[in-house]
Amino acid sequence: RKEVEQDPGPFNVPEGATVAFNCTYSNSASQSFFWYRQDCRKEPKLLMSVYSSGNEDGRFTAQLNRASQYISLLIRDSKLSDSATYLCVVYTGRRALTFGSGTRLQVQP
Amino acid sequence: ETGVTQSPTHLIKTRGQQVTLRCSSQSGHNTVSWYQQALGQGPQFIFQYYREEENGRGNFPPRFSGLQFPNYSSELNVNALELDDSALYLCASSLQGTNQPQHFGDGTRLSIL
């Protein structure tokens, strides 16, 4: 079983749609959680950290459920510029970030 | 604020050769981590450097080695290159700590022929 699992997609949605991604992690001792965004052939960029209380940044909302060991990302009012791969990232305390394989989002006009 | 910079951008090598990739950390960051990203996969952790010492290592063989310098910049060295080493190599810098996000450079795309 992979340490961090994501649905690879692709998710094809129209502009203005709301889309949600889920991610599960296997290590219950995981300490920190993040969502990164990666455009094709570019470096990952931090989208947002994920806190137990949930957090929101504009159109983006992240949730963490420690009991079920999953993380979610909700994108409201999707824009064409949101098209990218979204990486679920977990810090397990071994000095490293553990990445999921990513979920690809394609927003269509 | 200066971001993470990596060099070179692209590199082509042949099997058995050796390669050195370079990374300058974001100003104020004292920790550098290296990742390998194969096509269609998420980045895989190679190792991390803090205070010029290896601070953690992923599941990579000893032919992957590194250095960190007093100015926090870092090098990744790979010996005896294999075809499977073809990938995007990413450097990320951060402050030391569990809740500190890492910021990535543009990466070096390494192709092995």
C-alpha cells in the first residue's frame, strides 16, 4: 500500500464548477499536511497547508480528518488557470515530504 | 527574497557517467532536500541536508550522494548513471521543523541515453 494515495484522475470539469479531491495516508503518526500544485513540466508549488480545523484560501478549502486519515481539497468556481496536477503531501517525521502521485484537473471552457 | 535556483536546467548523459546538480536555497532557509520525479509520479525523497550534514535519506542507493555548503547551497552527485535515473531532479529549501513547507526550484531534467 502506498503511503499517500490519490485518485489520478483526470477530472474534467467546466469553468465555474466545484471539484473535490481526496487523499488518504497510511501513517497515523503523520504530522503535517500540504497541497501542492504542479503545472506540466514545472516544479511543485505550495498551494496551502492543511490544518485540523480546516482552512480556506479564497476559492480553495482544505480539510483534514485524522481519525479516517484523509485530506481533501475543494475548489469552487473553477477557472481555466486551475488546470494542473494537485499533489497531496504528508510529513511523516522522517525528514521528508511524502507525495502522492497527483490528481490531474482539466478545466474546460 | 530570492527563490530556489537550480542548475543546469537540462542535462544529457550516457550510462556509467557521473553527474553533479546544483541548488541555491531560498534566502533565509537552512535546510535543503532533494527529490527525484519520474514521469507521471510524485516526487520521491532522496535526502535532506541541514547544517552541512545529511539529515535523512530515502530509499536511494549510495551512488546518490550530496553536499551542503556553509551558505546552505547544495549539490547532488550521482555516479554510475543508469537509464532509470532519467527524471526531473528537484531541490527544495525550507526552515528546519515539521510544519515548515518546502519551496521548490525549477528542477533539472536529466536524460540518460
